[in-house]
Amino acid sequence: MIVRVAKSAGFCYGVRRAVDMAEKASGQGPVFLLGHITHNDHVIQRLEDMGAVSIAAPEEVPKDAAVLIRAHGEPDGVYQVLRERGCRVLDATCPNVARIHGIVREAEAKGRIPIIVGEAEHPEILGILGCTRGGMVVSGWDELEQILKKVPEFPGKPLTFVSQTTAILSNWEKIVENAKKVCTNAEFFDTICNATSRRQSEALELAGQCDAMIVIGDQKSSNTRKLTQLCASCCPMVVQAERGSGIDRDQFQQVGMLGITAGASTPEWIIKEVSNKMSDEIMEIEQSFAEMLEESFKILNTGDRVTGTVAAITPTEVQVELGVKYPGTIPLSELSDDPDVKVEDIAKVGEEIEAIVMLVSDRDCVVKLSKKRLDADKNWETVENAVENKDVLEGIITEENKGGLVANVKGIRVFIPASQSGKPRGADLSEMVKTRVQLRITEVNRARRRVVGSIRAVTAEARAAAAAAIWDSIEVGKRYSGTVKSLTSYGAFVDIGGVDGMVHISELSWSRIKTPSEVVSVGDPIDVYVISFDPEKKKISLGVKDHSQEPWTVFTEKYAVGDVAPVRVVKLMTFGAFAEIVPGVDGLIHISQLADHRVEKPGDVVSEGDTVDAKITAIDEDNKKVSLSIRALLESAPVDDEDEEPVEE
């Protein structure tokens, strides 16, 4: 026979916490247990043997005594009685249950009606009801449906639905699905404990694989009864027992595979007792329960790194199941250094989370954890390793200071000297604030919390790699998209992605220009092509002019002798003025053709940069010369009526 023990069998987070608190308190003096701390008489007997005293009502507690509130929680009225009696309250209410108390209180404060899904007489439900004045309990959809039918106005009331932490998920989902169809002002909070859901799903899966199941737990335990019900739905043989003594091994003689699970009120030592009883027949054990139990009592120390499973998320903390005696908690303030981060982005119920141990509290029976401190340690390790490994890291520039820049790299402050910013000397570094940059770590002193980085080192390497790629593939005529890097009197230097090339002024435009700044500025994007290159001297000659659009061809296709064209005066000579007709083609306006009267010098009638209309009087195709005339237009211009002499009658 093969025996399998469910991984999530036994005490849940809340019950283990309550029992641990009771054991600790019993060792320090008399402690009164208000109600059954857990639905397991054997656990209660063990606590009573340690000196604890079980009572049924708060009035039974002696004045000024220590009293422990069980994991199920208690109504608000119980706390009031205990306060009046001067009692020292040890509140072991499960955080998941406490969250439900908060939800129903807030709902009622807003004028809403709490609807609690669960068993009406269960202590947990009674405690939740005790936090409201008008809350209602329903066991399932059928009961709720009858209420909705009896009171026609009820579906329109503001309703707030919560669930008993140990409820069966399918029952809750059915209520939610149907209630959403008829209740027009309802809100729903899925408050089923994740540990309960996980235990139920594991038990259901295990039962489907086994010939028989043993469910360990007290008959009074709601959680145990529901486990038995679920297992019976898919396993032919299910036995519920409180202890090993209640199991008859003979009835399992024909079983090939046996599964064992346990309710949330069952301690590890009882599960081990059952496992040991069945072990006489075991041929193969998938996991040693003894090892699991030993692991649960493993000692943790401050500074230890641990990995656990997120059991619940409350408004103040993340609860983590560590697989040890005490549960772990991460205060929300210890989740992340990022003030804008959301809890759900970091922690999700059922998923693993890493943290560092801050404190093991035997008094509170809890392990206090920090994720942000673990992240900080890891980030320092990453930064330290980056120096040796020459890794490139990413950061965000947060500020400019007197000596350079400051970047945030994985939450660590990194100083970047101005000389390592990658910007020219004297550049305005404030423009880099709030930008994301790649940098290399050059110095780390963790003790002094000093880190120095360099953007320049990364950009230089990237530029060198890009330059090598360009020289490997460059060829005459190849086109590049570049950026104007600097200007000189004779041309412009263009960065084509790691390599600078020169565009001579004559190659910048077909038009006649005196300086490159007439057509381009530093920082402008520009498309260029390779005219020539010298790999040895690392020189590249670039062009911008489109030679497929030869200016003379453009001119002759557009104009003929006799046409009038708008022209721009580009140069004055003693004998006349040269004017641009189209980019790359100039025509001469002889001094005699500048006006309809004698002109002493061209500057008397036109200036460089003027745009005037001129008539094309001659085209020399062989020498590509054009003659223009302004005078021809003036002599042939019609006289306006307003300029004529009036006719006398």
C-alpha cells in the first residue's frame, strides 16, 4: 500500500498561532481560554495539562486575569466585558477573521446590510455577527433566495457579502453568481481563507487519485466535516477519525493507495500518530511526515533569508506561511522602498515570496519579516558584482548637483561625475534629470554607502561597437540617417551612428550658400550618402544633394525663353547681378537690364537676398548660362488706368 500525506494537512496559520500563544502564556502563569481554542478536544486537554483553564463565558474569568481570545474571534460585547473586569487580553483572533470583522463594521457604518455566508452556530460566525447590529447569516443560495422572495424590496438594498473563512468555495461562488443577477446594490468580499481553499483543493485532488482517504479531525470541526464531504465526492472509501486509535487497519487491506489529510484544528503530532499507525503497511511513502514535522520546528535567526507562501493580505501586513513553528508577517512598510508601488504588484495569495528575518518573537508567536531589506541586500550584491563583472546597469537620474549627477539604481544612490555624464564640458546637465540611463559602476564602498558610476563608459563602448559595424559595411553610395554634430566654415560634421563624416558646404545644397548654418543646425537629423571613405585615415566624405535631380534638367523642364520667373538675387557684381532661378541654376541680370533707366551700380536697385520677377531672355544650353531681364518686364508693362491723364470733354 502506498500512503500519501497531503502537504497542507493540519493546523492553519490562525490555529497554530493561537495554540502557540496559549502554550507560551501557560508557561508564564494561569491563562483562561475563552471557548474552545480549536475544535479538537485532544489539543485542549494538552493545554489544560499545561495549566490553561477553559471557560465558556467572559463572566467566568476572574478579575485582572489573563484571557486568550481564540482564532475564531469574539463579538465586540465580549471585549467590553473583559475590559470592565480589568482582564489582560491575549488576542489570537486569526487576521483573516479580524479582516471580516473590519469589513462588516465598515459596511454597517455606511448604512449597508452585512450578509454572512456560513454556519449560523459556528463560533466564527457568532463573532462576526457580534460586530454588527443588523447582519444576517445564510448557509447557501437556496436560503438567500427564499429571503429575497419574501421581502420584495430586499434585492435593492445595499448589501455587503462576506464568507466564513472555512466555507466551501463552490458554495460561495454559487451565491455570488446568482446574487449578482438579482441584487442591484451589492458588494462581495471573498473572505475564504486561502489556506482553507488550498487544503480543500489538495484534498480533492488527492482523493481523486487514491482508493481510500483518512480525514483526521474532531467531529465538531466544520473544516474537517467539509474535507470529508469533498473527499467522499470522488473517493469510494473515506474514513474520518480523531486519532490513530479510532482507525481499524484491517479495513484498508485491499487498498492500493491511501491518502491522509487533516482539518485545520488537527495538530502535527496527531497526524504523525495516524501516519505511524499506517506505516506498518507502507511500501512507499511519497514524503516523510516526520521530516515535515521536524522542518516545522526549525529555528530561524535574525538575518536569515527565507522563502514562504503568501497566506493572506490584510490592510496592515502580508501573512506568510514559512513551514516552521511560527507564521511570518511582513508589515506593508517593509514590502518596498517604492512609495507608489501597489501591494498586489509584489505579493499575491498562494505565490512564493522571499524575505529576510527581522525578529523571531516568542512572545507574539510570530516571525517578523522584511522584503525591502532583502531586496536592498540583493541590490547591493548586484551593484558590487557589477564592478567586477563590468555589467551595465540601468538607472534613473534623480538630481543634478555641483559635481555631476545622481542616479537611482535598484534603490541605491549612485554618483556620476560631470566628466562621466557623456555630455560635453559645460553642458546643461539638468536636462538629464528624470531620464533613464545605462551606466557602468566604477566604485563601491558599501560601508560608506558610496557608489560611483559612469554613463560615458557605456556610451563610448556603444559608439565603438557601432563604429566598427559601420566600417565593416560601409560602401560608396550607401545612405545613412545621421545627426549634425558640429559646423565649420567649410561644411558640417555628421554623426552616422558611431562615426563622424564630413559634408562639404558644396554638397549641402544645390543653392548658393555662404555658410552651412544657412541650411542646417547642430542637432538636426539629416539623410546623407557616402561619396568616398578612407579606412586607414578614418575619414568619410558625405553628400546631401540629390544628384538624381540635376538642377539644369529641372530648370529646362520648367522654363523656356520668354518665361517670367521669380528669382532670388544671390550676388552683386560691377556688371550686374546673379539671381537663383532654381536651386543650382543662376542667371545673370546685366546692369543694363536691371531697370528701365540708366543704373550706375547694381546695388542702387537690388540687394542680395531680394526676390524679384525677371524675364528669361536667352538660354545657352552648351555653357548652361541664362540671361535675365527686369527691364523687359518694365518696358512691356501696361499702363494702369489710374496713371493715365484724365480726358477732357
